[in-house]
Amino acid sequence: MCSKKIEKEINDLHALVSNLDPNENGDDGYIEIVEVPAPNASTPKPTPTPVKAPAHLKPALPPPTKSPNIFERTFSFNGATDRRYFFWNSLVLLIASAVVLGLVDAGEMAEGWGVLALGIAAWSLVVNTAKRWRDTGYNMWWLTTLLIPYVNLITILFVLFAPSKRSP
């Protein structure tokens, strides 16, 4: 019942679109819809043959790698970090530390939570500085300069502007 309605609507639309008169041939003008049987499952389908690229051509893009999430990138010593990420991370840590110190000084935050927040910020700064040292290719013992007052500021500025030595 429903398929007859659909057939009629299809034929009416076909006649309207093609500007044909449905009674032009002397019949009722409807097209019979016939189901086509499915191909035999026993006939084998042709398998496509893989085409090998010439050896001298390199792929356009490197293979995808798993990118670390923000916590791995901020708090883990694995890998290296570029200048841009080091700059933005250091800036966010500086702003967050200033806000925490302001809240502790105003009495809005308990000193224990302030110490915890500043400890997390300091850990992240040490981790990202170590990753940045690794990215520049210098010896990791230079990280000990972070323990010397005023020299640590020069160290962070050097790491911020030093070019990367690792391959892209």
C-alpha cells in the first residue's frame, strides 16, 4: 500500500520535472519499479592490488604521534618543550603565583593552601625549564643554577630565548 503511494509520487515528480505528459503514450503513465536481485555471494569479488610508491618519495606528512595531555606536558620530565610553550607556561605560572600571594596577603586564603599552590607552580617551572634545557641541547647540570638567587632569573631568560638544537 505504501509502496504504491511512493511509486505514484515518484512518477508525478518525474513527470513534473521532465515536462512530460503522463498520458502521452496512451497508458496510465506510471513506471513500474522492479527490484534487482542481489549478486550471487559465491562469485568472488576482485581484490584491489596495492600500489607501492617509489622509494625516493617521502610521505607528505610524518606519521601521527600521540600528543601528551596538559598534565603530562606540564608536570612530567619526559620529552622537550619549545620556546612558545615555555613562555606561555611561565607567564601563566607568574600570574597565578601573584594572585595566590595576593590572596594569602589579604587573608582570603589560608597560608597552607598558598604554600601548596606555590609549590605546584615551582615544580612546574623546574620541570619545564628542564625540558627546555633538553630542547636547547645543553647539559642538564645547568639546572642547578636555578638554586642560586638572581642567577636563576638569568637562567630562565637564557632558556626562554635560546634556539632549539633538536631536529624538528
